Amino acid sequence: MYQESDDKLKGSVKSDTLLFVLLIVFFFFAGTIATVLRAKFDSNAPLYVFALLLAALLILVYKLRIEGYRYTVFYAEPETEYDARFDEYITHEDHPFPVGTIVIERTASAKGEILEVIRKEELVALLDPGAGYAADKELVYAPRKKEKCSSVIFSRDDQTTRLYFTPTEKFKEYVRSFIEA
């Protein structure tokens, strides 16, 4: 199994802490200004503007820092290892999908929701960014514009689908090996 994730901004603990502190400072600063403007103009409009700005900022942080996509390809059976406890070779992990399966997930923080499962038999082609191909349906599972994404073509239920995603070269090698086999 080979797995990778794609987020717009990959953060560190230091940058995430700084972002959290800046959000708190913004919250108190904007709240103070909204309260002063509310008292000065005798209107609730500044509070509504403050609430909209805060919501927009939180959505932006969510889209840029928390939400992402995880791509998994099952390229080989799990290896067996000798375990002295049982005095035999055993497999320590089981794959939930057969070899040749590609799984695309949307992640929020570290938790993923499976969006698409593509089996080896369904694969048609793997295209580089900008390559043309006529498909019945298009899916974009990447945090970038689809013009900058690679795409995998698969056929299911007599319908051709083009799925845009942003894998690394290593991931593409595994997918190409399934298509060529």
C-alpha cells in the first residue's frame, strides 16, 4: 500500500500555533471595533459584519489548512514476517481492498471520507496535466485547478469518468503498472 495526501498549505506546529494566536487576536480586535461602532451608530449592523468576517476567515482557514485529499494505491500484497510468538510466518496487516485498487478520500484534519474506489479492471488511462480526453463525467478531487492536475480515466457501468487529482510520480508509476498489465 502506498498513500499520500495533498493539501494546499502544509503547516507545521509552529505555523499552526501562530495562526491560532492570530485568529484569537483578530477575534478580540474585530469584536472591540464592532462593539464601539455599535454604540456609536446605535445599530447592530457592525456586529453582523463582524460575524460575516469571522465566518469567512474560519472557512478560509478550513479550506487552506484542514481540508485536503488522500490518495491510496494498493500495489502489492502485505508481506509476511516471522513472528516468534506463534513460531510461524504471519501477515501483520490486512488490506481492505485487493491489489490494484485506487482509493481517493477527502480529509478533514486526519479523518478521511472515501469519495471514490477505482478497481484495476476499471482503469483505462493515466493522463498528465493538460492532456485531452472526452469523458462522460468529470470529478475533481484535488485542491488545485483541474488544468494543473493529472487525471485517471476509468470506465464503470458503461460510463467513462475522468478523475482529476494531484499524485506524485511514485504514485503515477504504480497506476501505470496496473494499466499496462
